[in-house]
Amino acid sequence: MRGMGNMQNMMKQMQKMQKKMAEAQEELGEKQIEGTAGGGMVTVIVSGHKQVLDVKINEEVVDPDDIDMLQDLVLAATNDALKKADELTNSTMGQFTKGMNLPGMF
């Protein structure tokens, strides 16, 4: 019957890990990640859950004759912020998957 104790122990470990993962997910949502373009002319702030929280546009870059450039800068800043959010998510959540040597899983 020793195997049952092991199994229960493993389940407890998994539940503990799930709780930690949920907490890490929640913390990610509270993080603010900044992406910029045009040397800081456009700044986009996203949460760790990839929600756009804020867009700041320097008035110097607002040219009614060149809306395309402004759109490109907003797009670039948004993509920069989302890429950083992805990297943060991977490094935060990656800690839970590396070093997992669950017996019988691999």
C-alpha cells in the first residue's frame, strides 16, 4: 500500500504547484509592461495578460499629413509591449515546467 501514499503526496505537490501557478498568473495581470517606438515618441503599456492599458503619443509626432507614420509607430509600440509581455510570461510560468521530473510521466 506504499504506492498510495506516494500518489497522495504527488497529488498534494501538484495542487501546491497549481496554486503557485495561479498566483503567478494573477501577478502577471498586475504587471505593467511598456513598449515604445520612434525613440519614445509612442509608448504603449500592456498588462502581463496582454491587455492594452495606456497609449501615449508625443504631440511632436502628430502630423495630419502623415497619419500612416503615426499608425506604424502605434503598431510597433504595441507589438514591442506584447513581445515583452510574452517574454515575461514565459520566464514567469517557465519556472513551473522546468525541473519537473514527475515519475512515470516521461
